[in-house]
Amino acid sequence: MADLLAMSSGILDGTESAENVGPINRINHQLSPIADGIAMVEAFSHCILFETDDGLVAFDTSNPQGGARVVEAVRGWRRDRINTIVYTHGHVDHVGGCGAFIADAESRGQPRPTVAGHVNVPRRFDRYDLTNGYNQIINERQFGQFRRRGYDIGEATASSFLPASSPKPDVTYDDALELDVGGLAIELRHAKGETDDHTWAWIPRHKAICAGDFFIWNFPNAGNPQKVQRYPAEWARAMRAMADQGAELFLPAHGLPIAGAGRIRTVLTDVADALEHLVRETLAMMNEGARLNDIVHSVTVDPAVLEKPYLRPMYDEPEFIVRNIWRLYGGWYDGNPANLKPAKDTALAEEIARLAGGARQLADRALTLSTDDPRVACHLAEMAALAAPDDARVHQIRAEVFQRRRDGETSLMAKGIFGFAANESRDRAGK
């Protein structure tokens, strides 16, 4: 059994490689004891477990496909009832497995676990009902290529993005909530970050923090281009609040646990520094009247920061966070007056294709540029396909351009979207 704390200490101390510790790399559904009375099941999102005198407390339940495997791993460790489940937030990879926990309790004749979470979790669930189809589409766009490449992240839910077996919390709170479960004190604290319903927890007996997705061993997921608003400034404040707690054990929902007050404080303050830099620089340019496009191409993070093993842009990336900061403070108008009431994409593409001498000429130029200027290449390939949606050759080129772009990206978000575009055109080209 891997010693997860030793592994993370080696990475942070520079004696081990950080390869395969990102948010989708450790999905093995194996349980590892972390400390006396504490265990972690590594899954699509981890399940963190605490023993009490009246059963177990579980932070998160993994996704719909992994819930039963998480429960099986837990039962290989302890047979105690699961007293309380805490949702760190309402994302499906954290709450989707809850039905398996409830079914386990029923099969054992044990009381149903009490579910606790922030007051905005039920509101998120209601929004998922309203946008069920959209969420399934973006889930496939984001993760589809990774399923095809063998990552054990499950299939998209056939009928409902949020399983009906995932209940809304029985206990909710606004800012803070103190729980006592079997003599174990747990302090739940709300902060905005990746979501508006996020909880992090302080467990005084163990000097431990359960952090949910505030820390994922990658650059913070504060800019996801397909999801609702994220909150980088508030996220940074939450990291500083955690850093000030003096924790000796840090338990995120993705990646590895961390031991040692010094290591914990360093990673938390480094994440806060990076987010605050992006907010500060983006707002400075906004206050000077810059357009969004200019800001996106100007505000960057020091490459040395991005080389740190817990700040690599392998899931989200700074460019997307800049866009999210603009959206939070500036609305959807990007400063380009042509985009205020734009032409239809197809009308603009057809006109550009006429000027270029035809859609295939646009596509050919896109292919030529795809190595040296992939950003422009993608614009041209997309216009060519919009201007000639039934041209198989155009779609072959579009597929190649976007696949090259995908292969040159680091973040899962970019890879997923560009890869999805490539697959679209492969289908249209009959390949």
C-alpha cells in the first residue's frame, strides 16, 4: 500500500517526481490509512473518512460511477455505520456517489447517513435540473477524449446529469457550522472559490483540514470555460485563512494529502499569490480601459510558478481565469464593438471564404499555419467549416488543425474542447 503522505512529502521536498498526481490521475478506488482514525479512498474525487465514537464521517462520495467502489473500499477498512456525509460542494464528482452510501446503510439495517452541506448546494441541484442536457453535453466535451484514452472516469449518465439518488443536504448552513459527531468536533466553513457552495473543514483533534477542491495539485480550477462563475479573489482569501489555521494534515479531494505545517502553509500561500496576481493585473488593465482580448494576451503567470508541482496548468490555466475575472467584474461585453451585436458566425465565415477564394483555401491556409500560429489556424479552420459544412476535405483539415492544437495544450479544459472539435469533424468527414 502506497504511503501517500511520504509520496507528497517527497514531491514537495524535491526528491520525487510529481508525475501522475493531478486531479484525474489517481482514480484507483483504493483506501489508504492516513493517520490514526483517518483514511482516504482515491477516486474521481476522493472520499475522506474519520472515525468517531458513533460511526464514520465521510467527506464527499465520488461520482455516480465510482460510489459503489468507494463504499466497497470503505467496508474493507471499517464496518461502522456512516453517520454523516459532508458535501464539500455540489459538483457531481463529489455528490454523485451518495446513493451508494445510502444503499449500503439500508442493506445493513443501519440508519441513513445525515448529509450536510452549504445552503447553496440545494440551489445548485435545482440548476442542474434546469440545465440537465447542457451539463451532459459539456461533460462529454470536457472528458470524452479521456474516456477513449482509457482513463477510469466512467461514462456520462444516460438520463440525468445529477443522479436522483443524490439527496439534497439534510443540514445546511450559511457561513459556519459546528458539528459534533460521536465526540469528534468538526468546524465547517464556507468560502467562495471554484463554486459558491464550497465548504472547507477544520477538525481540531487531528489538526486537519478537509479542503475539497480548493487545492487539486494543479493550477486552481478558477476559469473553467464551460461552467458558471468562479471566484479567484475569494478563493485566495480562503487559502490564506486555511494557511493561518496551523494545520498539520491537509486533505484535498484530488491529488495527495500533505503532512507538516510548513509544507501546508507554503502550498496554500503559493496558490493564493498566483490567484491574487491574476486578479490584480486583470483589474489594472480593465481600469485602464483595455479590451478583453488585449488582457488575455497580456496577463500571464511567471513560468517558474507554473513549474511548481501543485501549480501546473494541467487542468485549468491562467488564461481562462483571466476571462473569468473579466466576466465577474465586467460583464459579457469584451470591448470590441463588432462583438456587441455580432453577425451570425456562418454569415461572417461565408464572407471571409469568398474573399479568400473559397472555403478550401481557408482550410489550406489554416493547415499551413497550424504549427507556427495555431490560434489563427483554428479561427480559419472553423470559418472554413462554417462556410462549407458538407465539404469532407474541409472537415478533414479542421480535424487535423484542432487535433494538433489539442496535442499542444497542457490543460484538460483546452484538450477536451479542441479534441471534441477534432472528433466532430472526423465524424462529418466520415473518418
